[in-house]
Amino acid sequence: MLRPVHGKGGVMAETQYSLRIVKKFTYRGDPNKEFSNRYFFNGGDVGDASAWHTLMDAIVLLEKTIYPSAVSITDAFGYAPGTALAVASKAYTTAGTAATTGGLLVPGDCTATVRFGTTKVSSKNHQVFVFSYYHGVMMSSSSGIGDAVLASQRTAIENYAQTWVDGISVAGRTYKRTTPDGHLVEGRLLEPWIGHRDFPR
């Protein structure tokens, strides 16, 4: 899911291309509850539909490793700056591949939260952050602590987040995550405790 990213004067203007990955899982009896994550990145226009699909495949291959099989990736959408209309899309039926040994799913509106530092500073000289929220979180079935992300899933999420910091190389190009207005991320932190993110009503 997305959290608004604010800078001087409110929400940042979009100057970057972006990709939205849609997932579904069972939530309160609904087997098709959806959530999504959107990633802005540098590098300009990805190219034609075939190039977008190659990038989408690469991101799906990486992101599926952070989810248990109860979560499935269903769609990917590519966007040009400043528009809600996708310029490319692709459907998927890709189940998560995260190791679940010793893990229990927590309630669906719980999340693992990743905070990315960026090179942008606010008008008050504070660093601007971007956030990603991932549902389908697991806790340890043996630790007796329900607030912490299962260790193996935590590692998978940290590795995935780091790929956006280091850059994801696809078809001769490297894509790094940015703010919507083009400032690079320069570090990431997976919050140590399981959080909460309401679904839109």
C-alpha cells in the first residue's frame, strides 16, 4: 500500500515513471482482498510494452520472495509521470515463495513497514522518507512474541528493499527507487515491529 509522501508545499509532484504491483490474499472471509505497492524510479521512459513486461517480470520475481504462498501477485501496471492511466499492464498468477517454517500469519491488516531515506530535504531541512507497507506478514509460532516479523521473512524483505537502493538491472538498464519527484533513496530500514495499515473503505 502507499503512504503519501510529503515535501515542501504538500504531496510531491510526479516527475518519474512508476510501477504498481497488485497482490491478493484472504482477509476477513474475502479470498480476493487486494493491496498494492507503487515504486517510482529513475531512468526515464521504460520503453514499449515488451520492455515494461520485462521490467515487471523482474520485479515480480524479486517481490514474490517476501510473501507466503497465501499471497498471490495478480497484476502489474506501469505509469508515466502525473497520470493515473497505465501505459502498460500485465496479469500474473504468482504465489509467494517465502519460507514459512515456524511462522504464523498475523491478521491481514497488519504490515511489515519499510522506510527509505532519500536525498531530498524538506523546507525545514528534515530528510524526506518514502514508505512501503507489505501485508501477508508472519510471526514466529514458537517465540511467544507476536510483535516481530518472522526472521526469515524479515531477511527476505530487507534483501528486496536493498535491491531498490542498489538498483535493479534489467535489459541493460539499472532502475533505482526515487521519490515521486526524482530524489534517489539512499538507505532503508525495516521497522522492527509488525505495524498496522487500514484498507480503504
